[in-house]
Amino acid sequence: MDPKIFYSPESGRVVRQPTGYHAFIPALPPLDLSFDLELIMVLSRADAALGELSGLGRQLPNPHLLIDPLVRREAVLSSRIEGTQASLTDVFLSEAGQSDQSQVPAADVQEVLNYVAALEHGLTRLDSLPLSLRLLNEMHAKLMTGVRGRFATPGEFRRSQNWIGPAGSTPATATYVPPPHEELPDVLGAWEKYLHLRGVLPDLVHCALIHEHFEAIHPYLDGNGRIGRLLITLFLVERGRLSQPLLYLSDYIERNREDYYRLLLRVRTHGDYAAWVRYFLVGIEETARDAVRRVRKLIELRERLLLEDHGKGSAALISQLFVRPHISVSEAAKLMAVSQPTAAKVLQSLVAAGHLREITGRSRYRAYVARAILDALERSPA
């Protein structure tokens, strides 16, 4: 890391380590961030888009309706940033017990499922535990256990140096070197206090700053990016800005990856918080508007399917598909309280109508996915 590019002492300080490389100890973000008219307008649009999405979330008749598949979509997108190749279909195949149908390594799918487990754990724990270092550690343990990075102390802050840079880089040649591990108790304690502040900054600005500062600290040996992205959703849910966990920035960050890393680094080198906050708020607005279109499309699809008659108990089956878009004959029979032959007829009717696709190719123990629901989740909404 080149210490000469860090021009802003207000952003933090560079320290030379005994072995010769330099590391950066970030200072807490400002509480008196100045807002020009452009930034005020960007914040206003982001607030409005998020409010519309939150209002739509309150209209869902079932708290799991649409949310579970959207959580899995986020898990796929966030994990893809870290190099996994699993698709949403691969995840649903695994959850349906059809992992042998997947064309990607099982380890990639497991990383995505771990992300789902970490997010669901965090959302559940918010009922009894505030967003905090303790909660992040619990989520990190869920995220990293049993997958790539499982030896990187899951659920614990690092006890050695890490760095960010091209493959093969060292602390001396890395683009950025976070604080030495001896500094973590102090910088993380200060970050947590900053996280818990209320009423001193607009919520979305506060969220942008705590995400940037968390990534600057980089407290884990692995998984910092994924935990940092989960932090955004948990913050917005805890502050009451999201009625349901329907907003995730991973797709926006992936599409604007170069700007993301450039602007994070520019905060540390130049103290340019305004450019970073603007980028973050634009992401909130774009993502919220995309989520509104996607959720509305799914709601319209559900209502259209419910109007069709596919036999006894088909309404319950269709509603369940919008929680988990995969189903087996035995699961369908149990859900509809009918025999397996009757359930098979209902499923075949949905196949004939183009709503389901059989995925095993077998004559027994068949399983199905709802292709239209997957398309609404994976494709850009019109």
C-alpha cells in the first residue's frame, strides 16, 4: 500500500508496521456532512423509492410471500461477487433435494445457502438483539461454516493482517491494507457506537457511512463484503425504513463494481464522503424501484394463477410456490391434504398450463419448479 496517496488526515491515519508495510486506521465518518442541492435531491428520490417499496411490503398477505425467493436471489447475487457460479435455479434444485441436477459445484451452492442462513438468522435475531458486533459475528459464523473460508475463524474477528489487492499481492503491494488486528477492539468499538447513533443523520446517509466504515475496517479474514452487504438490509429493517427485507444492493454493486471500489478507496485517500454517499443513494433508488416492479409483477402473476382452476387445493399450492418455487408430489399432497395421485394430477395440470416444469426426468419421485416465478426473479422486469 502506497502511504503517499492518503491525502486526508480527517479520514484516518497510515501506520508503518515493523515488517515494513503500511496499514490504514480509519477515523469515524463525520456527523456534519455537508449537503449540496444535488445531494439533497438524490437523497429525496432514494427516500421516496424506499418508502414506496416499504409500503408495498406491508400489503403482502403472508410475511414469507415473495420474500423467501427474493432472499435467495440476493444470496446468489451477493455470492457471485465473491466468485461463486451458482444460479437461483441451482439453489432451488438443492433445496428440493435435486442437487444432482445442478451443473455447478456443490460448494458454490452451499455458499449461497449459507448466505441465506446468515441473513435469515440476522433478521430473526433483530427481534431480541440490536444490530451489533455480536449479531454480525453470529451471522459470520453461519456464513463461513463448512465452506471456502471455514478455516478463517468463522464468527470471530481476525487475529492477523489481511489486505485488498490483485491476486498474488502482499501487504506491501496491496491496494489497501486495513487496520492491524491489534487496533480492532478500539476501531470496532467506535464503529458500533457510531452505528447506534439515532437522529443525527438521515437514515440512508447513516447507512452509507456505516457500510463504508465497516469495509474500511475489514474485521474478518474472509466474508467482509457479504457481511457488509447484509448490514445494509438489517440496518434499514431495524430502523423501520423497510417493512420487509425486500431491498438488496448486490446487483447494483456488481453492475457498478469499479465505481464501488474506487469510491470506497477515495473516502480513505481524499475524504470524499459526498461522492460515496451519492453513489450509495443512487443505488438505493435504483434498487428500490427495481424491487417494486419485480414484486408487483410477482403479485400480478400470483393473482392470475389463483384465478385459474387446477383442481382441489390448487390455490394453497400456488400460494406456496410464491414462497418456494419448487415442489414435489409428496409435498404437494401434504400441502393440499389430498392423495399423491390427486396431487400429481394437479401438478400435471399446472405443467400443461405452462406454469410448472418437471426437473427430474423420472417417472417416480418427481419434482417441479415454477418457471414463470423464476423468470420474474431473474429477468429484468419490464
